[in-house]
Amino acid sequence: MTCETDDLGPKAKQATRAYVRSMAIAAVIYIAVVFGAVTLIRHMPFHLPQWAVIIVALTPVIPALMMLRTYMTYLRSMDELHRRIQTEAWLVSAGAVGVGSFTYSFLEEWAHFPRIDLVWIFPALIFVWGLATYYVRRRYK
Amino acid sequence: MKNRLKVLRAERNWSQAELADQLEVSRQSVNAIETGKYDPSLPLAFRIARVFAMPIEQIFSDEAEVSA
């Protein structure tokens, strides 16, 4: 997710372009890696040894780290107000998803609610961060 | 914290965008500082003072001090 370019500062357009390009590259690599990993683990006629499965299962972390680095670079290109907006939005997201997942785990365990995979935590963090960014930014307008 | 940014900017006929360019921040930052929604960091406050060629205390004032 990017901010409104015109409102970010003089260096914003260039930084946003670099951010979008790097994110797009990381996303393409992520899709390729996940597709390759699923093919290797589930659809190959032979069984991979456990250590190889662990390595293959960890490969999507590489593009995820690339995305994180891209985001950090983008964050550092912002002015101090927008860095604060981002920080507050992440805090809201971490709090909401943290408390939400903590609460749901009790419901899962004791009230037999449907089990939700841990893999959804990261997308939930990003989704709530996106919403929080919108609302936090409005506070400073 | 109170500030005279809007008045000083108007005296110089600068738009928010023009001031933002000089300070190397976003227009939204200038607007948020002017409306008192955001207090700038000390380095940014010094930059603002340099742009207006004035001491910081002539631009920013402590609200508690003003109301006392």
C-alpha cells in the first residue's frame, strides 16, 4: 500500500516509484517460489527428505524479507509526520491482530470455533495496517 | 504547542506547498503543524526557524506558558 504521492513530500514520487517496482518484483518472486514449493512438496512423484522439505518450506520467507526491506527503505524516505502515521498504524494493527488472535485462540480451544491457520496472521496484520493508515492519516488532516 | 507558522507564511505570500518544498517535508506536514495537530521534532523546528530567519521561540510557544 502506498500513500498519496503528492502529499508525501518532494522526494515522494521517486521513492514511491522505487517502492512499487521493488514490491512488484518481490511479489512475482513470491508467487514463483510458492508455486515451485507446492509443486516440489505435493506434486512430485518422489518424496523429498524431511530436511529438504524444511528448506523448501522456508523459501517463501526470502521474498517476504525482500518486501520488508523495501517497505523499510520507503518508510525512511518519508518525512517525520508520515513516519509517525505509519508507526501509529502498525501499533493499531499489532494491537488489534494480537488481541484478536489471542482471544480467538481461547474460543478455538474451549468453544470449538473453527481452526484458523497461523498463515493468516501476516495478511491480517497488513489488512488492518492498511485500514489504520487511512484513519490515522485523517487525524492529521 | 502553539505556533505562528500560518501568519509568517502568509506574510511572505508562500503557499503550503512552497514552504513544504523549502523544508523538504510534505504539504500535509505543514498543514498539520499550522493547525496544531502535529508538533514538529526539534530538528524540523530548527529548519523552520532557519527558513523564516527567526529564533525558534518567536515561531513556537509553549501553550502552558501562554495560558499562565
